[in-house]
Amino acid sequence: MLKANEKIIAQKTTIAQSFISRFMGLMGRREIHDEAYIFPGTNAIHTFFMRIPIDVIYATRQGEVVKVVHRMEPWRVGPWIRKAWWVVELEADGAVGITTGEILEGGPWSSAPTKNTGY
């Protein structure tokens, strides 16, 4: 379960660690419900081949939110956020009410790897 400020953002979380899971992400999905897809060691994403808009949260190694992008449309390149270590993809409007400086709870932040795998 992923939370911020006691608000549940997603019941189910998936960590994209393998090449295939990172490459596929949420591509091709027609809907996302109550799910977060977490990319470690990443500070930028794209929505190529996606069918639906998504919300994107960029967070530091400690899970502090540094940027939120609402309703990122398919076939877009998201911003490169220097301070980000984790990128969380959610259903559109899934990050409503999340602001910079909040701490995400329930993610893998405490066991973050030490090397940035880049995008």
C-alpha cells in the first residue's frame, strides 16, 4: 500500500526492476485502478505506446516528493528531475492532493540501491 499524508494512493504496488518490467511499465494498459508502478533509480519517464493518461510522482531516495505531474498524456516525454530517484506512475488523478515535500509511505525507499541505474 502506498500512502502520503495518511491518504492511500494505491493499494497495490509493483517495483519495475528488470529490464522488461522497466521497458513495459504501464504500456498497452487500457485502465489502471488503485495501482502504483514504481521505477527505482530513475529521474525521467516517457509515455510512448501508452493508451491512457497517468499521474507521475517523482521522489528522492528517501521518498520525499519533489515533483508531481497530473494527467500526463500518451506519447509525451516527462521532465527530467535531478533530485528524483524514484518515479511512481499512477492512474490519472491518482496523485490529486499530493504536493512537493510530502513523504511517500509504504514504498521501497528504505532499501534504496546506491547506484543510479538511469533511464
